[in-house]
Amino acid sequence: MKFNTQLIHGGNSEDPTTGAVSTPIYRASTFHQRKLGGEVKWEYGRTGNPTRASLEKLMAELEQGVAGFAFASGSAAIHAVFSLFSAGDHFVVGNDVYGGTFRLINQVLKRFGFEFTVVDTQNLAAVEAAIQPNTVAIYFETPTNPLLKLTDIKAITKIAQQHDLKTIIDNTFATPYNQQPLTLGADIVVHSATKYLGGHSDVVAGIAVTNKLELAERLAFLQNAIGSVLGPDDSWLLMRGIKTLGARMRVHHENAHAVADFLVHDPRVAKVLYPGLTDFPDHELARNQMRDFGAMISFELKPGLSAKQFVESLKLIDLAESLGGIESLIEFPAVMTHGAIPREVRLANGIKDELIRLSVGIEDEQDLIADLKQGLTQLDGEN
Ligand SMILES: *Cc1c(COP(=O)(O)O)cnc(C)c1O
């Protein structure tokens, strides 16, 4: 089955009990055990729920893993994955990961004795050099947020395998539509399903998928032990969103290509970061590693132009955190999504104060471009 068909017919596309074509919402916290101590499929809602299990099966298939796990948020999924490890373990982490992941690492996991070295995962020599005797895993995102830098997944997983390390990849930006890291040698994929997988800005959820049975068993244990599970209603909503992932991604891409092309040619725009642009430094890698280039675009205005005035003047595109929804959203990483990262660290990593990040939605591309154009035209009066 091809990916776009799998989205619709994968997982438990039909309810085994009734034949309903949409998995029912099993809103039950506990299940009748007919025999004391007998084998039961369902016992308690945290341990397992049929609606959640249907979503987990679907996600395992879409990422080509052996098991999927649904959590109350992407952050909860990432926390559960790190919980596979112990105090004294060391991690090599990409330097451009989601701001909340930095917060989890620096303000939570370090207190539990986890050790981290942050490196630019584009620099393979730096990754090798960061590996220590107690290193257990390499963790990164590709493309990154908000600079959209790509890391060569195969090259990193090769290094990881040579050193007997796990590779963990946050696949939120690409989605399995664009890349399936487990097929390139990664061990675990995590998602903020709040973004493209859900796709409608109406559910907060997280996913972890692994292709290793041993890791799957331990993740199942941790999901139940920690308990940050996704409820049945949100599991259903997420599955509903996932069914249209392929259709949405095709329009996201079409619009992103058009918007990037418009921005590149506007005289008020200084720099556009989009992997689909042929002169983007990681364009070739994106071509090899991804099916399309995603729909996130970051850009900078020419010096002297007010990025604040620009984003506030937009009428259709909302100023808001988050991404990956059907509606276009624009934001300032330095003030909003990446505000938790110290300014000097942000600047050292190339995230300027006035960098603008745009999540291109699936509206009509002409309306999006017209809105950006009117916002940019207003800046002319300033200079
Ligand atoms: C949003 C996001 C997260 C965190 O997910 P939540 O669902 O908000 O907890 C993790 N990684 C990336 C890349 C994200 O964009």
C-alpha cells in the first residue's frame, strides 16, 4: 500500500466489532475482566485504550516502525523517550531543536543527572568529537526550527551505529509524508502531533514510534508507568486529522513554493530560508532525503524595516505560535517559540531577534501572497 492510501486504510481503518469505518471513541477508564487473573486485552484506560491503540497502530505503520505510542503532547512523548535512559547517561543533541526541548533538557533532565553536549549536527566531525564513553544517544531535528537546516540522517545513524548509540529524531516538521527516519537507520521517531499530523490546530498530542522490539517493550512500560497518555477523544481527533495528511501536505507544499518564490523576489526581503529554494545551502540534501520541502519558511526583512510592524499589519495570516495547521501562522521565534532560549545562545545559533517564521497553510495561495504584499508595501512609507 502506498503512503497516501495507508493514511486512509492503515491502522484499524474499520472497527472490528461493528464494522464502523471510523474507529469509535471508547470513553472507558476500565474494562470488565471476566476471569480473575485471566488474559485480558483491555484492563485499564491508562495502560491501553482501543481508540488510542488504533491511532498507535496507524502511526507505527506510517513511520514503518513496530509500535507507536500516543502521549498528551509532543513534549510528553519526548520526556517518555528520554526516560528510557538513566542518570549519568550522555546525549549529543542538535543545536537547533525545539525551544521546549531545550527547556526540558536544561531545566528538568539535567536535574536528574542526564548529561548533554549540544552540537551542530550538520557537522559530522563535531558529532563524532562530542561522543563520550557514557554517550547513549544522538537526538536531533531535520529540518530544524526555525532555521530549516537539514541534517543527513543516514550519515548520523551510521556514526551512531559505529558507537552503539541510539538515534532519536523529532520528525514534526517533515512528517512521515516527507521522510521516514526509521527507514534511514534511526531507532526512535518523536512527533508533536499538535502540528501537521493533527493539522487543524485543535488538538495537543505527541507520538513516539520505534522499529526495535526491545525499545517498544520499554516504551510501553514507560507510557503506562509515567502515565502522560493521550485520551480517547483526542486520539480520535488526531486520527481524523491524519487521514487528510497527504491531501493537506500537497497543498501546503504548493503554497509554500509559491510564497517562497514571492518573498525571494520582493525587494524588502533580505533573506529567505526554505529548503525548496535551489540556492538554499541544504537544497540537495533535501532533494535526496525528503519527498518535498515542507511548508515552513523563515525570512528576514532588509535592515531598517520593522518586522514587528509587518507582522502586525497582516490581515489574513495570524500572528500566533504553533505551525502545521490548515491556517497560515506567522511568528517571531526570538520572542515567542524560542523565547526560553537565552539570547546569546539564540544569536550564536543564527536566530536573529527579527527573524520571522511563517507556517504556510492551505488557503488560496493568491490570498496569502496578497496579504504578505500589502504588509510589505506598508513598510515603504517608513523609509
Ligand atoms: C511543538 C513542538 C514540540 C512540542 O510539542 P507539544 O505538542 O507542543 O508538546 C516538539 N518538537 C517540535 C519540533 C515542535 O514543533
